[in-house]
Amino acid sequence: GRDCYVAAQLVGEKGFVTGIDMTDEQLAVANKYLESFTKDVCKYSKPNMRFIKGEIENLSAAGIPDDSQDLVISNCVINLSPDKAAVLREVYRVL
């Protein structure tokens, strides 16, 4: 989630960031300060990021459409995936 918070500042109020995690615990941590961060720190009128449950090997199951992302950031996730080819196919698909 921390990378998403940084990216949310970089893309600005008109940009949008989607974070994905496969665990409810990490999603809860990521969502904990989403509203206050975007409102109080970034001074945005509404949040410009969201966090959804999913796996990097199957982003379509998480509802990420083809050609919908401009950038994909993975912080210590691809190396843990048992199917790196699937990860790269999905990243290519959403870019």
C-alpha cells in the first residue's frame, strides 16, 4: 500500500491508482488511511486510489480490464509468484 500512497501523490488529483493484494489483512492496512491521506495530506476533493483483493497472476479476476493501466509497480511480489510467466502476461495485458 505504501507505494500506492506515493503514486497517488505523483499522479495528482486527476490521476488514479489501483492497489492489489491477496490478503484481507494487508488490504485493511492499506485502506486504513486512504480517506484522510487523500483529503488532508494531498488536499484532493476525493480519493484517487483504491485497493482491491486479487492476485497478480490473474488481474482479470480482480476486475482490471485490458489496456487500463499506464504503469505497473510490484514491490517484492513477482519474485514470490510461482508463475512468473502468468504475471508478465497479465501485466502486458493491462498495459
